[in-house]
Amino acid sequence: MKKSDIRKKILKVRKKGYQKKSEISFDYLLNYLKKNGVNGKLIGGYYPYNYEVNVINILEKFERKNYFISLPKIKKNYRMDFFNWSTKDPLEINEYGIPEPISKNINYPDILLIPLVAFDKFFNRVGYGGGFYDRYIKRLKKRKKTVTIGLAYSFQKVKKIPINHTDIKLDFIITEKNKIK
């Protein structure tokens, strides 16, 4: 099955309201990070869009534990960077209809929480097809060690994602049911 077919199928299912059934456990995520020696305090998140896993509660809890939060801003040439953001800060809507931080301060996350459309047991993901996260992760990992964590619902798992040389595997994936490691 092609990525575009997988994307179309999963987005249709996700839109039906499955995302409202349960949330990803902040405590599970935090314990996993501690257990695996991930000590960074800079979290790259995202603002949920198009029925993605709602990560705002998780970001609020990280912020209460003195982590620094950043969200992506889309730039020219299919690039993005992460900018400082607090859950109390206003956002502006970009050309895709996605809320972005107003801040001008770039942040290079230690831990990157990534939305996805579909994933497989090999930590491959399908996004919306623009390659924003793949390009960003590639640039970021040249700069520093960063843990990449996909957030998804269990029904988004597929048998196998077709990959190419530009696709970047995630370090792990967490769903409302469990982690894939």
C-alpha cells in the first residue's frame, strides 16, 4: 500500500472521533523518559490539528515540572524550526490553519513529540506528506542528541510503511494503550 493510500485511510478513520476515546498517559511518558536516562528539559511539542493526539495537557504538565516548551513554525521551502512557547502564550494561525507561537526565540529540543498519521512496528511514520519533520529531525540530530517520540492512537498502526532514503525513523512511539519500542 502506498503512503498516500495509508494516509487517506487512517485520516478517514481518525476523523470519525476515535481520538476522543482516550489520552496518552503523561506519567507513562515521563517514567519512560526517566527510566531511559533522557534528562533534557527542552520539549518540542505541536499544537494538535486535524484530529491529532491532543498533546496540550502533556505540554502543560511538562511546563509545571519546569520543562521548557517549544512549538514548530513552518517556514519557506518546507522547513520548520521550533520556537519558545508557554501554554499561557498566544498563538497565530499559519497558512495551513495550524496555530504557531509568536516568539522569535528558536529552541532546539532535547525531546521531540511528533504527530503522525500512521506508523509501523519499525518506528516508521506517515505524516501529511510534506516531509517537514523528516527534514527537521535530520538537521536537529546534526546539532544535538534528541529523542524523537511519535504520539498516536493504537488504530493508526499499520503492518508496514513503505520508506525511502529521506524518511527518518522515530526513537519510539506511544499510544493510548502502550509504547512501541
